[in-house]
Amino acid sequence: MPNSPLVERDLKVLWHPCTQMHDHPAVPLIPVRRAHGVWLEDFEGRRYLDAISSWWVNLFGHAHPAINEAVRRQLSEFEHVLLAGFTHEPAISLSEQLVALAPPGLTRCFFGDNGSSAVEIALKMSLHYWRNVGQPQRTEFVTVAHSYHGETVGALSVSDVGLYKAPYEPLLFKAYVAPSPDCRLRETGMNCAQHAGRALAGMKEILARHAKTVCAVIVEPLVQCAGGMRMHDPAYIKGLRALCDEFGVHLIADEIAVGFGRTGTLFACEQAAIRPDFLLLGKGLTGGYLPLSVCLTTDTVYEAFFADYSTGKAFLHSHSYTGNALACAAALATLEIFAQGDWIASNRGLAAVMGDALGALRDHPHVASIRQTGMIAALDLVADKATGQAYPGRERRGLAVYRYGLEHEALLRPLGDTLYLMPPYVIQEDEIRKVVEVMAAAIDQATA
Ligand code: PMP
């Protein structure tokens, strides 16, 4: 069967995420017939290597037998029940395991059903904590330049990517924006740690000025992903923890994209040896199977809400699908896969292959800033390598790379002109080399 009947039906009724629909059908829409491991397959038998883990959610490949089986098993018991007044073993086991795996001191799990919801939960919980402990004047948040935390109104308010945010400004609350620790922005002669120190000085100024009204700082530890795969030194996260302690504000670590081994450790915060007050997980939590997110927090936060009902201190936040049993079962199976192999070590090997393969692009006249943190590697297309001058956005060079990739068995979905690899952990070395070859040819064509 050709792809076209489904594409025609789709374009009559669907509105796709993060898409200018006018681009279709000139940019092909690919109906997926099946997916297995790192490969997606369409109805015409063409394959696409999922080099971006289907928006960073997939860890161990599509249609993983153990996760399939776990979801099936749960399905034979029940699919979903409300989590207020009722509970179930998958949610309890998952919470126990997350508490055991997370930095010590994160003892409570509050579930949401997508990453943005987890961000909303943390923002509301932090503000409500301060209210419950007699500091209701704390109503503000600090974020980091180029951050991305999701699309809902609160998450967008603490994000700093104009493309996604600008049209909605009248809806959003103001957050203070601290300088980005993105190592590419360092002055000549500085290293990443020194640049992190510079960014921390900017953060300190904001916190000093607003010490009495800020609830929390929110950060994407080690890699600011949707903002352009901007990477920073762990010293920044360590310093940020110290600043939050100094000024008595919460630290929210949004590990929705970078958690579960992406950066070379199970959680990115481990590389800074810190414990945030809120740790947000999503995406890979279910191995890329089902929507689920979680906000982990401390006893201190939990206890500030624990009081007689009449005090009005309860956290009355809910989502219909909170703690969905099928999603929890998928998450438990994902953690079981982690427990059965040394994925952090095998990822080190794969990451080295990624680095080595991308090294071939180092001298390309239109490639700049090849960078890598664990299983995330990125580079930028530039008009002028010497000055770092970007291409005009309207030229959509990244889109040309995407289209070339589709024609050559690779799903590369650049962020503007930033190309990156964030593959499932079951990718093979030869597949990494192949996808980088496709990327290189795509760059040649897109910049010719
Ligand atoms: N935080 C970060 C760091 C993210 O990368 C994303 C999604 N790309 C989100 C939050 C939002 O997650 P979701 O798309 O599941 O709402």
C-alpha cells in the first residue's frame, strides 16, 4: 500500500504539533506502519533510523519485547483508576524505585501525565510551599536564558525561546532571566567552567535583588535541549545549588529531557553531586511508550502541606490520568531494563563512536560548535565558519537537512539550524556511523 491514502486522510483532519501545516505536503508526511528497535517503517517499506528517539522519549528501541509484555500484563488486570483515594501496585513500586534511584532526600513522587504538567506541578508546589510556611510574598521565578520547559502557560512563562513563546506573551507571567551558561558563549581564553562562573555571577545578582520574592530557580541541568542543545559545565549546577541555598530559594531541576542516562549518568544532577528541591522526569520515564511524568520532592516540602484539611494547605492539583497504571507498568519495565544491563557504560562506548564519527565534520566550512554531553551530540550550520554567522532563518537550511535525511533512511529533525543526535541506547555502532554519513551528505547539500 502506498503512503498517500493515509496522508490525504490525515491532511483533512489532523493538525500536527510544532508544525506549519502549510509546509505539507511539500514536506512529506510519513505514516508509520510499524517500528522496531531504532527503525521506523512506512507503508511503502521505506525505513527511517530514529536518531532523535521520537522527540527524546525512546530509550531502548521501539516495540521492546519486555515493555510490550509489561503493558500487556497490566492490561489484563486493569488499565487505569483514579489515584485519589485509590492506589495501585505499579504506582507504588514505581515511586519506591524512583525514590531509591534519585539523589538522596527526594522522597515523594507526584505524578503528572506529560513533561509540561510536571513543570506546572513544581512551580505551583514551590509557590504554595512558601505560602504554607508564611512567606506568601514569594511569587516569582528565575529561569536561565534559552531555557525550554514546555508549552503550557506556566511552563512557557519560565521558558526563554522566543519562537515558541512570543505570540503568547500577553498570557504569560514574567520570570527573571539569568545569563545562560552555554559554553559556546564564553569569551576567548575562558573554559566552560569559567564561563559557568560568569553566568552564576549574573544569577547571583538577580537572586540578591529579589531574594524575598523569588520562589525557585528552574534549570535544565547540563543541556538546554529545545533551546538549541546548549551545553554547560556541571560547575554551573553545583554553583546554582549553592546560590539557591545562600538565598533560601528552591532549585527545580527539569530533567525531563536529560534524565535516564542521556548525559552519561542516570540523572544529570549526579554530575554536580547535588540534590534539587524538585526533580522533574518525563519522556524516557516510560521508555517512550506512554505519557507519564513525575515531580519528586523532599520531606520538607511535603510536610509543609501536611496539616488538617481546614488549614487549606493541601496541594489540590490533579490530572485525570495521574499515575496511569499502564504507563507505570511501562516505566517499571524500563527501570528493569536499566537494572539488567550496564547501560551507562555501554552508552559511554556509543557516545565515543558518536564523537568520533562527528569529528569528520570538524573542518566542514559550514559546521560550527560540534559538542557533546553523553548521548546528546549537536552542531550548528553556519553561513561563515570564521565569524560564526548564522544563515538567515527564512532559508530553512535545517529543514533541507531533514528532507535529505528522510530520503536516506534517517530521521534527523533539526532545531532550526542546529543538528543533533539523541538516539535510543540500542543503536549499533555501524548505525551511528551511517547516520552521521547521511548527516554529512545532507549538510553538503543544504549548504551548497
Ligand atoms: N522540559 C524539557 C526540558 C523538555 O525538553 C520538554 C519537552 N521537549 C518539556 C519540559 C515538556 O515536556 P512535554 O512535551 O512532555 O510536555
